[in-house]
Amino acid sequence: GQQLNQSPQSMFIQEGEDVSMNCTSSSIFNTWLWYKQDPGEGPVLLIALYKAGELTSNGRLTAQFGITRKDSFLNISASIPSDVGIYFCAGPLINYGQNFVFGPGTRLSVLP
Amino acid sequence: DAGVIQSPRHEVTEMGQEVTLRCKPISGHDYLFWYRQTMMRGLELLIYFNNNVPIDDSGMPEDRFSAKMPNASFSTLKIQPSEPRDSAVYFCASSLGRRYTDTQYFGPGTRLTVL
């Protein structure tokens, strides 16, 4: 079935540094979603991508839909302490319906 | 809006006991989802409803799990009997569902511990 892989699994960075993470799949996705989960909370949608090659920003966050449609990237510029959390990519398991598959997540820690 | 509301936030129970988790979706949302999150398996979709009707329950682990949505503003996830391997954080989410990529809004989760 469709599975998502994320790398890195975790990362420790200094405040102010830029962050890059990615999500890959062996199957084609028509939509990529990036979520962030704060400790003790549910995931919150950050960015949605709907077209191959699409580049979308949300404040300091920028995400790209890979041209092959099998990957997506999320970048965070000038990290701050509140960026700490787990970042998940997700996509529809099938091209209709509401069934989504989530990646295992990238855990981000920001050191002051 | 208050967002998706889940109760209880924490539940500790003993193996064999019945557990009921509750969810109130955002008013006006047509879709409701139940997820389970564990370290080993990540975030998994258990079941989702559209207009109170179960659409896909292929993620429900086994017959010990059941979910109902008696009306548009309330859903339950029941585990009977509970087992230690059911320990996880259970999330409820809701969405408008006008198109399949509509944002899913997650509740704060219920952390279940089965001893």
C-alpha cells in the first residue's frame, strides 16, 4: 500500500538556523499536506500542496510538491523556539475519499 | 468556534475493562475521523464518518473496537475489552469535506493507558 517516509527522523538545531526536511513515497500522490504537532496537542495543518512543482509559503515555512509527485519538501527559515514539535507529511491514500496516510514524522528541537 | 472537543483527556484503566472515548466535532463539519497515535505505528486512521454514516472502518484493529455517531455533534469510540497494547493517544478530527483535501481539524486527543 501507499506508505510515506520522512527524513530526518529528528533534528537538533540552533535558534536562527534554517531547517529542511522531506517526505518520500514509492507511489504517486496528487496532494501533499504538512502538519505540525505540538507536545500534548493534535496535529495542525501548515501547508497544502495540490500540483506537481508547486511552491507554497506560510510565513517562515515553505513547502514544495516534487515534480515526480513522489516527494515533498518543507523548509523553515530562521527557526525560533516555538518551531519545536513533530512535523508530519500526509496524503490521500486513494484519489478520492477522505482516507489519509501520515508519515512517521520529523521531530524538531530548537536550542536557544 | 471551540474546535474539536474530546473527553476524557486522560484515561487509565485495567486490562479487560470497557473504555469509551468521546468526541464533539466542529459544528457544520460533515466528516468525523478517529485516529490512533503510537510511537511504533505513528498516526493511523481507524474510521471515518460522513453525515453520521461510517464510510471506511478498515483501520479498526479488531472487533474489540467499535465507533458510533448517533448525531452530527457526537461520536464515541469504544474498546471492549481493553488490552495493554491499546495504550495510545486517540485523536478525533473533523472537516467540512467539500473536497477530499479539506483541512482536518484535530482535537487535543485522549491519552489512554491500559494496565
